[in-house]
Amino acid sequence: MARRLPYSLGLAQHPMRWLETKVPPPIVAVSIGVGMWLISTAVPHAGPAVVPRLIAALAIALIGGAAAASGAAAFRKAQTTVSPLHPERTSAVVSNGIFRVTRNPMYLGLLLVLLGVAVFLWSLPALVGPLAFVAYMGRFQIVPEERALEQKFGTEYVEYKRRVRRWL
């Protein structure tokens, strides 16, 4: 019988566990972004002029892009995998640079891009998109990654988790 770890929260028996680390996060973000756009076209809304919305949306998205790029660069510098589909292939706990502020800068970057899309769409129902992204990523990407990293790096990763928040 498989040993059940206390931090697994019973996920071993969860019927959706097969989805864990299977869908690349950019695909999740693009799918949610398309859904946000579809929702925004179905619900009438009014908002500020397009140019100010576009400027705000681009600023938020650019900050997100910078966060994601910074995280990816730190992974490459540490010579560890950038692929989120195989967290067990990670060769180092990266805790410098942007990783001192957030444990998931690439996911935070995608979230900020989705928030930028929501600002541009100016549709209240579209705000469900970023919330859905956080929920999906937490359950199907981050928790399994953390489980794998704790198993691989033990105390080093547990201490890092204690010091740095998951998102911000």
C-alpha cells in the first residue's frame, strides 16, 4: 500500500489527479483568455475609452511578461529545467532574483497577462478568467510541483516555501 504523505491532502485518491502537470501553463492561459474574450462579447458592457484601457492593459501585461522572462532566465542560469510538465527533472532550488519575491514568477506573469486582458475587455464576467487560472494552476500545477520538489529537495525546499509566498 502506498504511503500517504501528510501534505498530499488526499490527492492520491482524487479522480482528477491525471490532469496534474499535463497541460502546459501557457495553453491554460490562452484557453482562459479566449474564454474571457467570448464571455465579454456575450455580455454588454461599457467602459473607459479604448486607448486608456489599452495602455493600462499593456502595462499590466508587460509587467507580467517581465516577471515570466526573469523567472525563465533564472532557471536557465541555474541550468535547471524550465518545463513545468516534469517537475521531477528539476536539478536545483532556484531562490535568487525574482524567486526571492515569488515561488512562481512564470505563472504570476501569465496571471498578470490575463489581468491585462480583463482590463482591456472591461467586462466584469471576464474577471472569472484570472480567478480560474489561479484555481487551476494551484490545483493541477503548483501543488504537484511542490510535492515533487519537497520529495526531491526535502528541507531545502520546505525552508524556501516558508520564506517565499506562492504568488506574491
